[in-house]
Amino acid sequence: MLKPTMFRNLFFISIGLILINSLEIKAQNINDALRVAIPGLGSNARALGMGNSYIGLSDDGSAAFFNPAGFGLLKRLEFTGGLSHVNYNNDVEFFDNNTSYSNSNTELNRLSFAFPFPTLRGSLVFGLSYHTTKDLTSAVKFDGFNNGTTSQIQDLNEDTFIPYDLFLTDSVFNTPFLGRLNQSGTILSDGDIHNWTFSGAIEIYKNLYVGLNLNIITGNYKSDNQYYEDDTQNIYQDVIAPEEPDSRDFQTFYLNRILNWDISGWDAKFGILYQLNNDARFGLTVQFPKTYNIKEDFTVEGYSEFNTGFRTDLSSDDYSDAVEYDITTPFELGAGFSYNFKGLILSAQGTIIDYSQIEFEDVASLGPTNAENINRSIKDDLKSVVSYNVGIEYNIAKTGLRIRGGFFVQPSPYQGDPSDFNRKYATAGIGFLTDETIGIDVAYAHGWWKDFGDNYGSNVSRTFQDITSNQFILTGIYRF
């Protein structure tokens, strides 16, 4: 069973944080932290085609994402570039009504260089890379009649002046609109997280490589959330809203919340790779905590409409603000191996992440009490998980062709979630490499999982979501 404390409110995004006329200021929610803490899929087609099982392989420029020690395997100058396309689909059930919605993004996702330096023995390789680490595209659409006695109007009435400004409540915060409304809305989200990476690797002993990444993080995120409550069954046809004679025969309450993030930060990653007899490789990585600085702009617009022609709009200046804070993610410990048997490469890896160690920091604009509350909720509701990846690649002799397949799972970070909420991906790919010089790789990943979101409260206006994600990556490589 899903515990009520698992607050996964996709729709009530930070609204209380910046309401200047609010009765109570609320903190960020757990989803804001998980948005940056859950690992992305990276930007390399060969790796994705093998289920991102690459810690124990990492013999190209994507070592900047998977295992920096892999740079030590490169013997020639290497340039790589790539494109990606993501399509996010969400089938939503909301009060027995089903709605489908999708969103997509196409972008340049990789440019990287690797520079091997001449050495008397061993290897010394440096790398420079720009690559997309995570795509933040998503979509939700819902539409259904809530026959219960709750509404967003009532919920906002508890801690903001929004219903009062829209003539939906009186001066002592009593409202006649007690549920039985049609609730609908859409949320379109997009954005990316990118790394600008400097990498170095050295062979410290025969076939034993160590490497380090230093990453500068940039990115952006935008969520456009439109929400409606409509009296579709004329339940409030004869009701006069408080303190305004023209506000009778209520029709519509509309709220539009636009969240913009400017993301920056930094992190480091350490890796070890050992090659045994040119057939097997073993890798270990330590991803140090990532520090994300979030500069957030939040805008709220809305209106109420009545059948008399009376309409009132919110002043967005009263309900808009900007704040700044940091999110620190936990350590990630990874281990993997690969084995090459006559052109057939098998690869597997596992990664440990303790999401309960996520923290909001430097949150003066949120208030210390609110920061403590959200960090306490993170401790209470999130858990440590082990993700796993498996992959295979077969090199067709004398053709330069390579075919690939893989599978991986990113477990849900919430305590008590069933396995349906784990993110599962099946992948496939094909590549061509001529004379170990010019190559092109294409990969496809199909992901699927379930989720839910509350418009307000807990399980009184909830969407049940069936999510699928389809990602294509094209990567080109040239070795000098």
C-alpha cells in the first residue's frame, strides 16, 4: 500500500513558497529534490544500447559520464558528437476518466574530445566534454468529476488569499463552494541538465587505471501548470458568492502556475578500471555529492467566472516571486564488469544511492523551519536503493557492425512503493565502426513505470499515471 505520507504532489508546485499575501509560507517539496537527484540516461548511444551497463567498459568519450578511468584505455585522439530525441507519454486515470498526453524534446546532447599524451609507459589521457546528463521533459493531463466535498478552492482558502481575491470566499474565509466540481488541467514540463566536464585518467600499474571528473553543471527547467474547477452540473447555479452580488451562478475557477528554474552547480567523480587479459574489465566509481544551486522564479495567475458575466482576475504581481536555494544529492557508489568472448561482450553493473541523504541547503529565502521540515520529510519518506544494469554487444566479424541490447531498473526512491513504481528500461542499438576510426551508433530506450500526483491534500484529487518514455540517441565518433 502507498502510505499517505508519500507526498508526491506534482501539481501544487511550490505555490505557497512565494505567495506574498499568504497566511502560511510552505517549503519546497520532495519532488523538487528528486528532479535533480534521480540519475538521467546520459548521452552515449553505444552505452544506452547496452542498457547503460558501462562502468566496467567505458572505453570511449562517454567515460566522462560513466567511469573516468576508462579514458586511460584511449590510445588516439577522439572526437564525439551526438543528438537525442525524447518522447514522454502519460496515460492518466482520474475519477474513472482516462486521458493521454505527451511531450517531446530534440537536442544536441554531446560534444567531447579526448587527448592521449605520450608516455614512456602506461597512459595519460585528458578529456573535455559537454553532454546532457538528464532530460526533464514530462506531461500530465487529467479531466474528471470529483463527487467529493473537497476542492482546490477550499485547500487554497486554508493558507492563501487567492479565493478571497477571486470572490470565492468571504473575509472570514468561509466559502460556499464545497466540492462536487469537474476538475481538469495540464502540466507541461521541459528542461535539461548538462555537464561541462574536465576528465583525466592515468595507468598507475599495468592494466590498472584511475580517473577523475570535475563537472560544472548548468541547466534549466520549466513547468506550466494549468488547473480548472468547473460547475458542470450547475450545483451552484443559485449560489451567490460572498460580498459581491454579481458573483452568482459560479462557472469556473482557473489557476495557472509557472515555475522556472535556472540550474547551476558542480560535482566530482572518481573511477577505477582494471583490465584482465584483454578479456575482462572491472570498474568501481564514486560519484561525490552534487551541489545544485536553484534560482527559482514562480508566477501565479488565475481568475473566477460567473454566468452573470462577472469575472475577476488575480494580479500576478501579488503572487509572483523569486527565491534561491541549494539541493545536495547523496553519494553514488557503482561497480561493474564486462567480459569479451570472441566478439561477444557481456556487461553488468549495480549502483547504490541513499536518497534519504538529499538535503536542502542555503535556504534563507525559504526559512530555517521550512528547510528543516522538508529535510525531515526526505529522511522519513525516502530510502536507499540499488539500481542494476545489464547489457550485451555482438561484433559481427569483418563487417564493423555491432548489435546491442540491454535492460536496467531505477527503483523508486519512496519507501513502501510497489515494484510498478520502479523505472524500467529495455534498450537496443546498432553501431558501425570502420578501421577503428569513424563510427556511428544509434540506440533506442523504452521506459515504463507508474506514478501518482495529488492536486491538493492526500488522495482526494489524485491522478494515477501510466508513463512510457521513448528515447533515441545518435552518436558519431572520429579518432585521429
